[in-house]
Amino acid sequence: KNKVIQESTRERAIMKRLPRVVLLAVEAVVCLHLSFAFDVNVAPRTGRVTSTTRLDAAAPRRSRRSASDRPRRPPPTSSPRSSKGTTQVEERKRAPHQFDHTKDVARPFVDDPVRYVKLQDPNEGAPLLHLGEEEHGTLVEEGSHIQSYSLDELFPEAGEFSRKFCSSNSFRSAMRHAMREDVFDSTPSYSGLSEKARRMLLLPDSSIQGSWNCKQFTSEDGQCRMKKLTEVLKEYLGENVAPSGDEFMETVGALCGSKPSTHWIDIVGVLDRRVPHSWHQDTGRSPNGDTKTVLLGFPKEDNYDGAGVFSHAVKLKYERVAPEDHPTNEPVVYPKLEVDDAYVVKPRFAEGSEIVVFRDIDIVHSAPDVAFRSSVMRFM
């Protein structure tokens, strides 16, 4: 009996010296052992048994349910939920990607986008829209809202530039990839990135932006900026007649007018789905009255003739200039503007119309409801 008392006293002394963390760990192990050995529920931290201990070793063990057997929580419904009592809880608002609807409802797939866009009427003669706030504004000249250009017009010495561009997917792809790489490699904001990051950002379904102005990047020894583009143009157009990559960028950029921002972006957008129009202006400005936006289209198939490459547009009756305090680098959006389809122009891409040009104060525009393109390049 004295020996038992001494051992008990010694254990209590040891336990007092042990840190509380160790005691809790020991306690947790004991509780875990009990729960496995006797199939009991153990209250956290206290180790108390919260249900009757089952000591019958012969009793059958609970079988583990498979994932398919487990009850699943249903998604939230759109009906209002009630709390205790009679007070009704206001329905929780959710983002479009949550339970309110599925992605295929928000942006439904189009089974045959080619057929869909080819059946669209370009509607070039659409009536002008009067937004109702510019009674004393400047009228936009009839027929000046959107103009088309061909690559042959800009580069007459290149020899059938338009035909080769429109009929050869390999030419368009090589040209687009070369432009993206040249701009990427010469843009300071992309410098210092790892090769892995470079490869990811240059994937063909991503957008790349920079400047179309090549003069600021010309090296002291006279080497051009758009080296890869120069090689592609020489390969497909001919060594002696092809413009250099720098000449190509500067010539297309010159269509932007007298005071351009020189911003350039390769836009992919949402493909193979139908999206609602989102009407906006990129800047709502046209410095000196002749500054324009230029779009160069890259169709998805050879000899393409139809809509879905360029942005859709609504021609305005009066010039729409952004307020003076509106940030110059932010678009002017019209989230509540609903436009009847009779007013929507769907610019046509075809050989001889590879480029469209417009002043940002003459129209509101949006991504096409169904895009059928590899990309569209915007020069500003």
C-alpha cells in the first residue's frame, strides 16, 4: 500500500511539471483511443463521453459510406428563406457564376457559330441612334461612322497582300504570333518574367497589349523592333516587296490620326458562346477631331466573308464626348442601354475589308454577340 501511494505521488509530481500542451496531447491520444476502441463520441478538449459507451466487442462496426451514398446539401433556391419567427430574410444576391444560373444559360453555346454569323445581316444602312441628350451637340456626318480599308490599299507594292492574308491561315497565324512576340519582348512591363510565364502569356487564347509605335524602340544600330514580323512578311509576300515589321505597324497605326495614344492590343474574347451586348466607348474622345480607333481582323477560316470578327456598333446621330473629368484610360459604359437589333451594325470582314476604322465619339460598340475569329487587333 505504501508503494502504491509513493508511485501515485511521483506521477502527480511529474504531471505538474509537464507543460499543458503535452497534457492536452496525451489527453487527445487517450480520447482517440477510446473512440476507436468503444465507438463513442468524445467532446472536444474535455474528453468526456457524450453518448453511451458500447462495450460489446461483438457488435457490428459501422460501415464506411461511399461518396455516392452521402447526403448532399442542395443548392440554394431562389425562394426567400425565413428565420425563426415571422421575419423574412432578404434573398442573398449572388454573382452570375454562382447558383442563380449555370454557365450555359448565362453564355449559351452556339452549335454552329459559322452558320450563325454568316446568316447575320451586316446592316450597314442601320438608322442613327439619338440618345436624347445631345439636342445642341454636333451632328455626325452621314456615311462617316465606320470606314473599311484593305491591306492592298495600305501596301500597294506588297503584291496581293489582301488575297494572301485572307486565303492562308498559316500566313495569318504566323503573322499574328510574330506580332505578339515582338510586342511582348519589347514591352518593359513584360521584362523580367520567367520563360514559363512568357509561354503562358503568349498562348494564342490570351490577350497581349503594348504599343504599336516602333520608333521609340529602334536601337542605335538601326535594327527594327518587329524582327519576327519582318521575317514572316518576307517569307509570304516576297523578300523585295514586303514591308518591314516596323513599317507595317506604323502604317496601320497611322490610320489612328494626328494624336493617337499608340496603344495596341490583341483581343480574343469569348468564343463559341452567345454573349449579350455590352455597349461602351473605349475613351469617348477624339483629340483634334481626327483621332480614330483601328481594328485589324484575323478570321478563323480562309476566304471568310461575314460578321463575327469585328466589334458590333451603333451609329450615333450626335457626337458623344466623355465628360472632362472622366479618366482617359477608362471606357465609358452604358450598362442600361438596350438597343433594338435594327440599329446594330455588324461590320463585315472580307477580302478588301480587313480593317475597319471609326471615331470613338461617333458610335457605341460592343463585342459581337457571337465571335468567330482568331482575334482582332486594336490600334488607338
